[in-house]
Amino acid sequence: MTYTWAGKSKFIINHTGVEEQFSGKGFGKKLVMKSVEFARNNDLKILPLCPFAKKSI
């Protein structure tokens, strides 16, 4: 997963991807959900520009 900070209280998820050998095992979803957990624990906002992240959040 790649992200970019957009100020001190928001980050943008640009891309979420996993190696082909790990496709379909839920790793992409785990990455996105860990970012959600991080945001909640640190009072941050997420702007999901990545289509996968957008549908997962």
C-alpha cells in the first residue's frame, strides 16, 4: 500500500496491491484495515483514492 500525507491530520491511500502469489488471500484488505485502525488510534482522516481501498473502507 502506498500513501501520501495531506497535512498533519489526513493521509491519502494511493494504491493497494499484493504480489500475484498472495492474490485472493485477503492481504490487501488487511493492509487497508490496519491503516483504518492506525487512523482511528491517532485521530486521523483517510482519503481513499485507490479503488480497492475505497470499496474496502
